Amino acid sequence: MKARPDLASYDHIQEDWIDGQYRVTCYRHEEGRCTRCRRWVRQPGPGELLRAMIGPEARAASLYLRFDIGMTCRKVTRAFAGLTNMAFTPAALLGFEKQAAELAKPLAADVAKKLRSLREHACRRDLLAHRRGRIGVES
């Protein structure tokens, strides 16, 4: 990435709920152009989600309320607003879900591959045991 010192820096404000405290962080970015593809790029700061007003900790907490506790989207947003004074819409929560699902796809594919491998191994083991007369033979 090649930085452009002649351009003004870009400020990104992000709200988050970290260790029980409401925090607003201003990330200052310098834009640069990728030397390979020539696209404008920004590097995220530590704990920052680019182009997101709600931070990762608050997103994780809201998804916990949604899936582990089993609250509806509207109840999650109301509870979160009441507990943390951070407001976001149910549509934003659905966006968090969609982004989390996209990020989890490689992990889910890896788990599925390992489960298929275990199932194939168990089927092979059972078939060999049956051929040796250990399964299906009554004593």
C-alpha cells in the first residue's frame, strides 16, 4: 500500500461496550492505494470493524442475547438500549447475523469435512468388524 500524504486523514467513529463500559473510539485512517490492484484501501485499527458504527464486542453481546438466550431481534435491541444506552435497529442486528454467518462459513465447512471423515472411518471400522465376524453374529 502506498500512502497519500496530500489527502486529509479519514476519521471513523465506532461505539462499543467493552468490559461493562460504553466506549466511543475515533480511528484516524490515512488512505492509500494498493500497488497491485490500484484500489483505495484502509487498514483497520486494533479492535475496529471498517465501515461499522457498532464495535465487535457489542455485536458479540447482541448475538449472544439473540441465539444463546433466545431473544427476538426487537427484544435484543430494547434490552441492549436499556442496559448499555447504545441503540441500534433490529435490521442492524440482522446485518450482524449475516456478517457473522459469512465469517463462519470456512469454519463450518471445516467441521463438516471432519465429521464426514469420522463417519467414513466409523463405517469402515464397522464393515471390517462385520467381515471378521464380530458384528451380527450371535453367540
